[in-house]
Amino acid sequence: MRTVFITGASSGIGAACAAVLAREGKYRLLLCARRLQRLEELQQQLHEIAPQCETYIFELDVRNAEEVEQKLQQLPAEWQSIDVLLNNAGLSQGLDPIHRGDIGDWDRMIDTNVKGLLYVTRQVIPLMESSQAPHIINLGSIAGKEVYPNGNVYCATKHAVDALTQAMRIDLLEKGIKVTSVDPGMVETEFSEVRFKGDKERAKNVYQGLTPLSGIDIAEIIAFVLSRPAHVNINDLLVMPTAQASGTVVKRNT
Ligand code: NDP
Ligand code: 8X3
């Protein structure tokens, strides 16, 4: 059994990865997010769909370096060896031109998507020492490959994730840790609701008239990435809905 640690498992892509990997029967799941109640509900659902799958949940805000260090060092002994880190926790806040950007939004995105990913990775690498198949998968984005109007700081954080993925692959080569970036286009999750601060109508409009990707689509790709033999690493995987050609060019049914 490989132990997979998923950050941001309380919703969307993270929760879908937990469900898909639990069903595969080859993984134990270590799951964190800030909303503990959502994790408890997920743990219950996982128990119903895959009763054999061992899970451990804990509350964690990846932006807090001290909390990340403490909580990871204090994991129960049987969860202190990690094979796979899925750096999924992330968010977008606002969609404004740079001269009208909200500094609090910028801080939340940079602190979560870049600094949080770094804090978690720094603490997890020592926990991979005894793994036979260590692997880090970072959730990048089409926003890490191109920049679109008003995406400025979110795009910058995902470009940073792209750079960090490449840097990790170089620095961790000697340790035999595989490093992969999975970079989706539009995936319908709570992402747009978070970006538009609870405006459900505006969030729904993002996916109006097209079939977006689902969390499960991404989770199945991640399960495939994890299933490759030891000598094969998928470095970077960009995946879009068929109706999306670039960050902003989409075909909608009218
Ligand atoms: P969701 O909003 O549905 O999920 C985001 C997850 O991140 C939640 O579980 C949330 O949990 C967690 N999270 C956010 N902030 C923190 C924090 N400070 N500490 C710990 N966990 C945190 O969005 P998605 O599932 O879509 O997003 C997952 C990842 O995929 C993100 O990195 C996003 O940038 C990326 N992505 C998404 C795309 C999309 O179109 N949806 C496309 C490309 C990439 P909680 O609030 O409980 O802490
Ligand atoms: C999320 C996808 O296009 O909203 O990373 O930036 S997008």
C-alpha cells in the first residue's frame, strides 16, 4: 500500500482524488484542509465506497509554516512515512485588472498557492526517505502556462508552481523522487465560487454553455500518472475540456 497525502481534500479535485484512489484499493490516504467537518464527511463517504481504505484526516492551513511543521511532525507513527504528495490546496481570489487588485486577495493567493506548497513540500520530503516509489504531484494550471486578462496574480502563482515543479525535479533527482505537474483548464469545482467570493451565479456562468472537466476527470488522470512503472515519469500534463482552446478561448453553445 502506498500512502498518499492530499492537501485541500475537502472539496473539488482533492476530494475527487481521494474517492478515485480509495476505490483503486492500492492506497492509504492522509487528507488535510482547513474545513475539518468537510473532511469528516468525506472520510465517511470513503468508508462507504471503499471500506478497506485506511484514512487519516487533519485540519491544516498550509499558509501557516509553524502549523505545517508541527502537524506533520506530530502525525501518528503509522502515518509518518509518505509515498505520494499531492500538492492540490490552492485558490484564486478576484478577477480584476492589476491596478484595481485587492492586496488581501494577492496575499491569500501567493501565501496558499506558492508559500503553502513550499512549506508542505519542505516538511514532507524527509517523510519520503523510506518510500520505494516517492512521487510529488503539483496542481498547476493552464494559468501557469499562459496569462489571461485580469488573471495577473493567480497566473503568476501558477507560473511559480510550474517553475517549482521543474526545480523540484532537478533538486530531487538524486533522491529518486518523481515530480509531476498536472495542469488543468476549466474544472467545475468550488474554484469559481471561491474566486468570486460566494457569488454562485457568477461562478455558474463560467461554465455556461460548455462541458467543463470534473474533479473526477482530473483524479483519473492522477491515478494514471501514479500507475506508471518505476522508470516512467510524466513530467507535465496539460488537460483541457474539448470546448476550451486556451485560457480564454472557449466554444459555448448559445
Ligand atoms: P476547490 O475550491 O473546490 O478546492 C480547493 C481546496 O483547497 C479545498 O479543499 C480547500 O479546502 C483547499 N485549500 C484552500 N486554501 C487552503 C489552505 N490555506 N490550507 C489548506 N487547504 C486549503 O478548487 P479545486 O478543486 O478546483 O482546486 C484544487 C487545485 O486545482 C487548486 O490548486 C487550483 O488552483 C487548481 N486548479 C483548478 C482548476 C479549476 O478550474 N477548478 C484548474 C486548474 C488548476 P479548505 O477551504 O477546507 O481549506
Ligand atoms: C484554474 C483555471 O482558467 O480559471 O486554474 O485559470 S483558470
